Amino acid sequence: MATVRATVEIFGQRLGLRADGDASRLQEIARFVDSRMREVADRSSSVDTVKIAVLTALNIADELFLERETDQDVRQQRLEKQAERLVEKLDQAMRPDDQGNGK
């Protein structure tokens, strides 16, 4: 993957960044972070940019952790259902012919 350079603006600060990927994705991520920082600033009485950035990072990390947990729960449920179906098929396959094929 190629390294790209882009200048972004987050919370009034212009930053020159390098990252793997494409510049449009970097710009999109920067807009997301900028938006989230502005939301935190609107809800907070603090004007300290560092504090707002840390609170924003904590909020985004919390969402990430919740998403990972949700994904893990969904995967676990899918695996459990698949295991149940396999057990059912094994049960049917192990039945004598006159019971296993509906006769």
C-alpha cells in the first residue's frame, strides 16, 4: 500500500499527515474526528483543546470496544446456531433408515 500525504484540519488545527492508503480516506477520517471533537466541545465546559481531544479519543475508543463486543456476540451466536444444525444433521444421520428419512 502506498504512503500518502495530506493536510487536514481538525478542531482549527492544520496538520500534515502521512498514512498508508488514500488521501480521500484520510480526509474523511479527519472530518469525522473534527466533528466528534466539536460535539464534545459543545457538551463540555472546558476550552482546553488537549482535554477535548482526550475526551473525544475516549468516546471513540468506547464505541470501538462496544462494536468489537457486539461483533463477537454476533459471531458467537452464529457459531452456536451452526453447531446446533450440525448436531441435528448428525442425529438424523445416525437414526435407522426407517426413522431418519421420514418413513
